[in-house]
Amino acid sequence: MGLFMDKKIWRRGLSLLMAVWLALGIFIQPAGALTEEQKLISEVWRIVNRNYLDETFNHQNWATVRQKVLEKPLKNQEAAYAAVQNMLKSLDDPFTRFLDPEQYRSLQVNTSGELTGVGLQIALDPKTGKLEVVAPIAGSPADKAGIQPRDRIIKIEGTSTENLTLDEAAAKMRGPIGSLVTLLIERDGTQEQEIRVVRDRIALNPVISDLRVTPQGTPIGYLRLNQFNANASMELAHAINSLEKKGAAAYILDLRNNPGGLLQAGIEIARLWLDSGTIVYTVNRQGIQGSFEAFGPALTSDPLVILVNQGTASASEILAGALQDNGRATLVGETTFGKGLIQSLFELSDGSGLAVTIAKYETPQHRDINKLGIKPDKVIPLETITRDQIGTEADPQYQAAVEMLTNNPVVVGMGNRA
């Protein structure tokens, strides 16, 4: 009798277990049974799951997000791309984004070569969600048309930007050389205005340099860095060496409207100015800190003033913060943009790409500047000037830097921070 009861219980248990397996089989497919579209979803999900800065994934169950996406039919590649974008949108992070193959190739070009378009660096305002100009690229059609940092782009060719991703907006502004694009711009203190911009080839030469002698006879090396691309460190090093040979006794490094670029370029450029010291700390989602150090020797120990404004962002802020905290430079201008997050770029199996926020950074004195920016040592608002007036007597921030280096160069960049 006892043996009979044991067998009966065992059979019931087996039946229950099989029922559970069958039920799970409705929702869980073997890896080999996944469609190409589902494989892309899973690939994106795994990358974010392993690397994303916020381990709460914006206070949601990230596994559940994946499961809900896979439960819906994905008819084609476009449907998969849309599903990925919706999945990433739930993170509420405009910097973590999907790039289709064309957008991915364009981003690679943007950091290493040249492109055709209007020449704008853009971002989504985290508070309002509006498409905002970080900075126009110097000399670009957008720059010549008078578009300014913090301008909001309301429409592109009559299409509202309200529901566009960064990459969709950028794609609408790119196009053949000579073609026209109309932008509806909103700016503080003014009415909305339409600005028509003729697309052109955007030269990505990141450095402008010049030796200038003040009326008092001080030879000042003026360096303007437009972005942190793959060539920025090498080009800036060449410019500094050339200015040293010409007798520069002090330097002005103009980072205004520099929207950033490659993190490594910012670190390498900081090393050009520092003999030693921490350049930046990075903090991942486990709170583990890494750091990048300067190991010298610097190319010059001459006094240095850095010009910054609201368009100074990302890698520019890493450089400015490193040199300010190490007492190597004095900052003049306006509080910077405030982007203190670091993204890593991942290439996906179908040629598309994924930018993921993997860490935040802190300055050498452990300042977290995200959404706060870096306050300059000497605050001078930027008056409205033309592109040709930048770095001239009509430029009050530049003139303040010249006066600082001319009248009291010894104390400039000599560690006056607490």
C-alpha cells in the first residue's frame, strides 16, 4: 500500500512538472529558434544589462522589458529597430541610443573625418525634452547663419522635433552639399525665427593657432580647439610646439562652443599641459573608481587661461576641470554645459550601433558636474559678437584673458584653488 501511494504521488508530481514546462514553453524559445529580429533585441538587451550606469535601469525590471518586447511580433528589421528604440527610451537617458547602420557610420566619420550637413552639435534638454543646440561647429553653415548654443530647434523642414531622437534629427539636417534646410529656432528673449541653412562639407580640422603680441610686448599663443576628434591631440601638440619655437610666453586655450567628442582625446590633451596629477576619475554603476593620470613632461609650463561658455561640453569639461583643479589654468567666461556622463559605442551584428552611458566622471577634486557645469574663476558673460570677432578686441572674454596674462601672468594657473 505504501509503495502504491509513493508511485501515485510521484506521477502527480511529474504531471505537474510537465505542465509547468509546457506553460514556460509558450514564453521561452530556445536560442536557436529566435528570429534575426529577436536576436538583435537580445543583443542590445545584453549590452545594456552588462554596461549601463544605472543598475536600476530607471527603476524598472530590465528583464521584464526584454520579455515584453520579445512577446510582440517583429515583422522586419524596421520593426526591430523601432522596438529597440522604445526599449531604450524607457531608460529616460537621451545619451543611450540606437544608431542604424547609416547613423553609426556617420558618427564614426564625425569623430575621425568630415561630413556634409549644417554643422551642429545637438542634445536633448533633460528637463524639457526639447532639441537643443550644444554648439555650432566653427566655420560651419550653422555657425555662419548665426545659430547659437542653447538655441532650441522646434522644427526641421516643417517637421516638429518633439518626438524625434537625436539621430533622427541629425539625419534630417544632413544632406547633399548645396541643398537647403529650414530650421525653426526658439531662443530666450526673442520670438521664434526661421533660419535657412545651405548644407556644405564640414571640415573637422580641430585646431586654430596664432601667435599674438600684446601692446605691452607679451607674446601670447592663441589656440582654438573646436572638437575632440581622433586628430585633436596630435594637432594641438604640433601647434604648441610651433608656438614655443616662435617665442610664446603665455597661452589662451579657447574651448568655447566645443561640444566635446572622444574621451581619450580629452585625456591626451590634458597630458600636454600637465607634468603630473589626476586628469579625471570615472565611476561605474558599482561605484568603482578608475582614474587617468598625467605622467609628463608637459610641452610647456607657460601661464594658461582657458575660455569657456555654455557650449563647452563633455570632453571639453573634462579638460577644463582637470587643468582648473590641478591649478594649471585659470578659467574665464561662463558656466559650462554640464555633461558629466561617459558613453561607450558598441557595434551590433547587423552593422548598426549602440551608444550606452557606462560611467560618470568627476574632476580631480571629485566634482560631479553633470547638469551643473564648471564655473569659471572669472565670470564674464558672452556678448553677441560675430564669428569674425571671436578672439579679437571685440571679444570681452578673450580681452579679459589677455589682460590677465599681461598684467599678472605669474599667478595665472598657479594652483589658486582650495
